[in-house]
Amino acid sequence: SYSILGAYHRLYPMILRWFGAHMGSDVQIADITMLLSSPSNLITAGNSLTTNSACLVAPVDVIDGQCTFQKVVFGDRVTLGNIVTIEGGAQLPDRCLIGGLTRVDTSKQFNHDSI
């Protein structure tokens, strides 16, 4: 996608905070358009979160015709690879690396220092 500000702009975390996301310090976001496609108040990020190209946070799910919203929580020092999808209810612990082309949902359990 196209962005006027370019990748990893220092305004991206401020924009998400303005929309209601809880962001720690030193947050690096490559592509904000994918993060703005969901309700920002459902995103909580610790310090040193890094997202690479085309990371989608999707806290919305439809179960039996009911639309549900769940928070997504990122711990400290979490890195997301390219084209990662994080579904609602996912909780990524501190020092976690998610590889490219990965889908994370509530069925996946991670420990600290997970790769």
C-alpha cells in the first residue's frame, strides 16, 4: 500500500495513540494502513514493537453470525515479520519473533523468548 509518510515514520505510533491504541516507547511500524483497518482501541503494545510490511491486526471475528471484538496484546520487544496476520484475542509475550507469512490466533500459545 501507499503512504505519504513512508515506512517506519515516527508519527505512526502517535497516530495510533490518538485513535486509542495503547503503545509503549520505541514502536516501529512499517505500514500503518493495515493497522488502521481495525479499531485501534483494541491494540495494546509494549515497548520496542516492530512491525514489517503488510502486518494486519484483525481483532474482529464472526462466530455463529455474531460479530465479536477481542483485544490484541503485544509484549515488550516483539517483532512481526512480513505479511503477518494477528487475530483477536492473541497475546504475544515479551521478546517474541513472529516469522513472515504467519497467522496468529488464540489457539497459539507462546513463551517468553519465542521464535
